[in-house]
Amino acid sequence: MPPKGGGSSGSGREIYFEFVVVGSSVKVTAIDSASGTEVVVIGPANAARSDLERLAMGKLERKLAQLGHGS
């Protein structure tokens, strides 16, 4: 399934989200276009897309901060 949506964090970075439904769960991958850094979160398939994006974005921001790529 191709990436769904794209957004930007407060730092002006472009973030891509990919959603893959696996049974009753959904795997959400968030990718930072500037660094290529990606993280994955898994949640219930019936969860709101915005909630899953927010969860993945938070995880990605923490990862970027650890790597020194944060805002």
C-alpha cells in the first residue's frame, strides 16, 4: 500500500505516514523526509487516524531528538 498522507511537524519537516491494516490492527509508519528516519507504531484498526498519526509523530520526534535531528 503506498504512503497515505503527508504532513509537516512544527519544525517545517515533511513527514510521510503509511497505514497497513493487518487483521484487527493497523501498522503506522512515520517517515521524516529530511533524514529518512522512520518509526512504526501499531494500534487498533478502529482507532481514529488522527490519533494514530499523533502517536507516530510523537515517537518520530523523540527518535529525531535522540539522533540530534530534532527541532
